Amino acid sequence: MSVDEGGICPNCGLPQDLCVCETIAQEEARITVTISRRKWGRLTTVVEGFDKNIDLGDLATKLKGKLACGGAAKHGTVDLQGDHRVVIQGVLAKLGFPEEMVQIDWPFRRRGRR
């Protein structure tokens, strides 16, 4: 019988319904929140530093719903449309990430027309 058929997690060794890999990954993740300016001067919040055990697609969907914005999960980061640095720490805390592990990069100067 293979590991996949038995429903045993290869990382923690527990049955799939009791697997704690994602919870442990959330507690140990060092998340960095930065801002980047994209095409046409639009601001994008970039959230990175997640462990490979965290489902970024599901996390991006939850963040987009709570922050009422668009975005995408790609290349190990979650990109959210707009500047959400003020509220992102609280939202991530409600999703199970410790607040002290979320690092927000505040220095960003707006230049130009916007």
C-alpha cells in the first residue's frame, strides 16, 4: 500500500484529516508586506515569505474577499491591488498568522501625479 492510498501525510506522519503541517507553517512563516508601483502608477501590496506548505491560492482568495480588492497568487507571493499596509496585519492575524511574524515595510514615497 502506498503512502497516498493510506491517507498519511508524508511530512508530519499523521492521517490527512489530522495533518498539522499548514498550521505549523503559518506559525513559523516570516511574512513581509511591501508596496510596489506597477503599470500606470498603480500601487500593489506584495505579501511574501510563506512556507511551501501553505496553499497560496486559497490564502489569496481569502485576502481578496476580506480586503475587497483584486489580486493574484504567483511565484510564492500574493499581490493585492491597492495599498493595504494599514489593515493587512490584522487580517492575517485573523487567518491564523501571528502578528509578531508580519513585517510591514512602511517607507514608501509617492512621487508623480498620484
